[in-house]
Amino acid sequence: MAKVTLRSHMVGPVAVLGLSALLAVAVPGTARANTVGVTVKTPGATSGPGAAFAEISTHADCATGLVAGGGVNQAIGTGSASNGNHVMGSEPSSNGSSEYTGTAGVVGTDVTHWLGIGGTGGATDAAFSTTPYATCLTSNLVNHTQVVMNKASGPSAASTVNLVVATCPANTILLGGGARATPASIGSLKPIASFPTFNDAAHDYGQKAAADGATNPNSWASVGWNGGGGGTSNVTYAYAICSGSGINVSGATVKVRYSEVSGPTSATTGQTATVGCGGGDGKLISGGAAVSGGSVTTTDFTGPGSGGDHLNGSFPSGSTGSPVSDGTTTAAYWTAFSHTGGASSPSTYTDVWALCADDGV
């Protein structure tokens, strides 16, 4: 039997199913195929930041497809200087340089750019660099996207978290998300978590992360962390990448894969965690990362064991945690890279999420 594809066209604000859709409904046993495709784009590393209490912004751009999510990876150098090198942001952008920092809500549509922003504390190293990654989505169903941003002031006190949740509009699906903290001049300020969640009571309205095997989370959480305290204008931003309005996503599934590993716990050390999409999960479309106090899917998010703990990476990877190269179309894993500061960090964990999509077409 010939394959019949479900399609729709718009008449005013109402989606009307065409003849092929009627045939698909009428013919039992019609085969369905996942039309999701993802290409990872990265320009490679940009040196820096090269000054203390500063940041560098880099961007990855989709030549085809739309940003479903993205990541960042840092080369952290050696010795005590590496303790202050940290991710300051991993977020969508309208043009590869501008940030969505204005009024909260739907701030962009059909975005094709992703920012990777690296920051420093009180020391620098010539080996510091920042590499952004964009996951560029194509789908016969999800052919439009929208960005939802939420923000909250803080954190300003030492070793405190500021969790912000961005939620997708009703009748859309979450594809990915990002996080940002400002300003970089507060060297101890940084986002330490960026993950999928649900805006419901079971997840304490985003305070608990989506667990392994969860389907169709509707929100993205960002956690700002201020290791040493200070700053009166600190802000934490959360970004959710959602399907466009007016698309019937009832047959689409986004599955969450999640893993948590212990550490890093010793001063001036790092830890990685990697998780991947299974054979029946669909295609990897995005991911998230955190350094935390652990058990983030069953309890409200808590900060790690030391104020200096930070993220140095959240990126698409191979099964062993190595970042994929530009143009990769078969990425199936996501890796989180965390690091301590200059003090030991007991009861600290590294968390990683992969989002896997099947559009059900």
C-alpha cells in the first residue's frame, strides 16, 4: 500500500485537513514515519574570555532548519585559573548577537541562531575558549517555532539559587531551552542548571526536573547561582523553544532521557555525564545540564556543595562524551561538563538531559 502523508493547510486561523489526511484516517494500518531531522552546527572555538570578570559571546547558525536547542563547551586551561572559567549563557538569538532580555513572554519565532557565552572570575588562562552548538531541526510537522522567555532578579546572596521557569503556550510542545545570567562583572554569578520540566504540582511548578522516560515536558528551567554573593542588578533568564502556534502536535512525542553522576567533589576538578536517545525514542533534538545537590527529579532543585561550582559545558556528543563536529546529522547523545572552584565540594552531582523527538507524521 502506498504511504499516505498527513498534511494540513491554513484557512484563516483554522487548520483544515486535506484529502491526504482524510485518506490516512480512513485507511487502517497506514504506516507512519518520523520525519524529524537534526543537523548540529558549530563554528568551532573562539578564544577567551581573556580578561577577569568578563565574558565572550559566540554564535552557531542554522543554514537550514530551525533552532530546537543548543549548547556550549569551554576549554578551561590548567591550574587555579580554571576555577573561575564558567558558562554565562546558552540561549537562542534573533541574529547571532542580540539577546532576548526585554519583556517576558513569546519573544521570537522561527529562530536560527544560538549563543554560547563564556565568563571568567578573577583569573584568566590563554587556553580559555568558548564553542557554541546549534541543533537545527527539520520536520514535516513542526515547521515553525517560537521562543518563550522568563526572567527574575537575583541571586545576590552567596551560595543561593534563583530558579526561573519558561512555559510553552498551550497546545505546543517543548523542543529545547536555554539559560543566561547577568552581569559577567559579578565573577561568582553564573547559570548552573538548564533543564526540561513541567509546570504542574507534581514537579512543584518547575522546581523538580523532568525524569528519565518522561514525555512531553512543557517548560524549561534555568538556575542562577551566586557563589561569592554580591550584585544589585543580577538577573537569571530561562528560555523555552516551543513548536509554533497553530500546529496540531497531538501525534508528536518528545521523550526525556536523564542521568546523574556523583561529583565533582575535589577542588579544581571536573566531571562529565552523558545520556542518549534509545532506539525507539526518536531523534536527539536538544539537551540540558546541571551541577547540583542531587536528586533533582524527585526533590526541589538545590545548589551544589561549594559556591565556586559551575558548568563548563552542555553539548551534543558521542557516547563517550566527546563533542560532535560541525554538520553532524547522527548525534544521539548529550553531555554535561561541570567543574569545582578552589574548594572541595561534598554532595555534589552532575546532571544531564537529552530530548528525543518523534513527530508522528
